[in-house]
Amino acid sequence: SPVIVWVRRDLRLTDHAAFHAAAETGRPVIPVFIRDHTVDDLGAAPRWRLGQGLEVFGKALGDMGSRLVLRAGPAREVLEALVDETGADTVLWQRAYDQVSVERDSAIKSALKDKGIEAESHTGHLLFEPWTVETKQGGFYKVYSPYWRAVADRDVPKPLSAPSSLKAPSDWPEGDALEDWQLGAAMRRGAEIVARHTDPGEQAAQSRLGVFVRDRIDDYKTGRNMVAEDGCSLMSEYLSLGEISPAQCWHAGQRSIEAGKDGAETWVKELVWREFAYHLLWHTPHITDSSWREEWAAFPWNEDERRSEVIAWKRARTGIPFVDAALREMYVTGRMHNRARMIVASYLTKHLMCHWRIGQQWFEDCLTDWDPASNALGWQWTAGSGPDATPYFRVFNPITQAEKFDPEEAYRKAWIAEGYDSPSDTALSYFDAIPESWAITPQDDYPEPVVTADEGRKAALDAYENRDF
Ligand code: FAD
């Protein structure tokens, strides 16, 4: 009888333990992707990007004589129906770590087992299972550096090879057509504009990683901070959808370390920030929804999204060029440079005194690399409410940060049109992407700051210093 591989955020064949195990059985394999509430709850850009990934992955399976069966509905019902229809006696998948998925998956595992079906989850989304990294006292880590020291010398198994073939069942179960799902429907911005900046799929991920370790990893230590430069790997959207595994990245990093490439260890440490984010997500799932340090729930952040400052921030018209450039980069490309993420998050939570959740949700709507763990940690780290957070008195100054990390103004010129005689094409593309209702044009004057860097810093420090906890 066939084996069902339940495909989720793991759109790859190489280093995929569930596909590997299914192929090893020598039995027919039925890959299925289920559009359940976890898909419908995604923000606009991640849902659109998922559609792009599914299209490429479906083709890759098709090229090897297999298929990706698409079904919609509650995952448990869909899997039980598929088991009945196909006579499959095994369902395999790769583990997820957010609370909603964990609860869903445990319930499905028991329900399938009760029916006499073998149900097994595999590792692969992470390098280190969150429950395997423990402090000497047997607890979990709340600070990155000791976490890093605890895992730095661990052996990470070499990536599994892709199955050379997947045996097809004699009859394929019916499935939906991807176009009918309209996964891009919620993109307020023109999806075709974001598509120019996206190259989905496993092969694209591999070749981007190859170019990064060949040409750029050496200079990563400094290059990673220069916002206008191509100094980072851009692996995050692939890692988010599992189009590449973290083990493939880790081993590429380790080979570069062995080859004496200067920035390689710094890069591997960044991969481990992702692990740390998942470690925290697993042990403290409330990190996605409420202040990680509970006392911070009492901090007087403004939660009113209708405030003009919040609208200006979302529309990238704060009057602070670095902040606006970064927010436009995200709107048009679906990604934002890491340093820029820290600056816009600091400006929202500190200069504008807005609740970090407003920013977290905006990122969730706009980022093609949206990741529940890294997004939540990034926001709470910047706001000061998270574990291992930046100290409250660290308020990033968006003016001096721009001077340091965008010294030639290249990033700001790439994304801001107002006030320039001949704006760049990328800057103009922002105006093609935004809704008409925003009523902003490239010919408008560039706005005065909604809150200046100095005023905002003072107000934030006053509020942070005078908090009564
Ligand atoms: P590289 O610099 O090449 O790093 C390699 C990989 O390491 C990344 O792909 C990523 O998987 C991991 N990594 C690097 N920095 C971090 C970090 N600070 N935290 C966790 N993992 C990291 N990352 C996401 O993937 N999705 C998000 O939704 C997300 N939201 C963020 C929100 C805020 C407010 C902040 C400050 C950071 C956020 N990050 C998020 C982390 C980081 O900005 C991105 O992972 C990084 O910019 C991706 O670019 P890259 O792949 O070129 O990274």
C-alpha cells in the first residue's frame, strides 16, 4: 500500500527525511499539500509566495513522474479521507514547531494511530531539536551566546540526497488546481512587481547559496551591514518555505570555514539565531502573541493602528529617509535588509512608541520570508520586551545609522523618489505597487519627519526610564 508524504513548509526533495524514508520503502508515494487554516491565516505576501513555491515544487515532482496532490480542508479530515481512498497505511511529514501546528500534528498523529495507520514526523526544519539543547540546570536557553556555545560543536548530519525516483500509485487521488486556490488574492500590491524580486524553488535556492559561498561569504562580516550592498545570502525565504534545509546551509558554511573564508563563522552564527528563535518559540510559545517578559505588557505602548504616525510608517512616509527606504524595499520586494529591519522596528516601537505587535503584523503581511519565530524574536528583541533583548536605552538613531551603513546614500536613492530629479526605477516601482487609495505620487514633496530622530529618542527614553516595573 502507498505511503503518503504530507508536504508542508518543506518544498524540497534534497535533505527531506520524510521523502527519503518514503522512497526507501519501495512502495508508491503520494505527496499531498493541504490548504488548511494555517495556510488561510498567512499574511498576504507569505501566502502568495507559498503559491509560487507550490507551483515550482509541483513541477519538480511532475518531472520525476510523481505529483503534488492539492486538497483543502481540516488536515485531519483530509488525511483520513486520503488514507481511505488510497489504502495508504503510512503518513510521513516534517515537524513544525509553532504551537498551532504542534497541537494539530499531535492530534492527527494519535487519530491516525488509532486507525492503525503509521504516522511519523521527521526532523529537518531545524538543525537542533529545541528539546535537545539544555542548560546545565536542565532548562532552556534565554540568551543567544550560551545557546551558541552549547551547539557550536555539535555534529549536524550530512544532508540526505534527493530520492532518485518516487514510485507512482496505480491511480492518483484527485486534487485541486493551484490556480483555483488564488493564494495571491490578498496581495494589495501588484504581485507581478514582487515577482520580479523572487526566484522560487529548490534549484534557485541551491544556486543562490552557491554564489553566496563562492563570492560573498568572505566579506560577510562587513558586507552584511551595508544596506545597499548584496552582502547577505538571501536564504531566508527559502528556509522559511523549506526550499533549502538549514543543514545544507550549515554544511556550506562549515566548508567555507575550513577553506579559511573570513566571514563564514559569522554567517553560521546567524543561521544559529534562527535556531535560537525556534528554541524560544518551542519553549515559550507566547513569544508570538504577547510580551515575552510579562511585565512589559504594562508598558504604555500605543496600540491604536489608526494614528497618523502608524499610517505614515506603513505607507513609508515617515519623513525619515532610511526608515521609508526600508519599508518601501519590503513592500516592493517582499524582503528587507536585516539592519534596516532593526531600524524600522526601533523607530516604530521607540520613536513612535507603538506596540511591537503592530509592526510584527505588518511584516507578516509584507514579507515573503515571513517566519513565525524570527519575526517575533526580531520585534521583541528590538522593543525590549523579549529575551536577550537590546537594553531599553538602546534607541537606534536612523540618521547616524544611515550615515554609517548607507554612506553613499545608495539605499535611500534606490527607494525614495520624492525630491529627486530623476528617481531610480526601483523607487518609482513603489508607486506602481501601492494601492491608489494611498494617494501618494513620486511628484509629492518628501514629508517632514512625523517624529524627528532626536524628539523620538527623548520621548522613548523618558517613557522607558519612567516605566513602573
Ligand atoms: P543572512 O544574513 O545571509 O543570514 C543567514 C540566515 O540566518 C538567514 O537566512 C536567517 O535564516 C538567519 N538569520 C539571520 N539573521 C537572523 C536573525 N536576526 N534572527 C533569526 N534568524 C536570522 N527573518 C526571517 O527569516 N523571517 C522574518 O519574518 C524575520 N523578521 C524579522 C523582524 C525583525 C524586526 C528583525 C529585526 C529581524 C527579522 N528577521 C526575520 C531576521 C533577519 O532580518 C532575516 O533573517 C535576514 O534579514 C534574512 O536575510 P538573509 O537570508 O540574507 O540573511
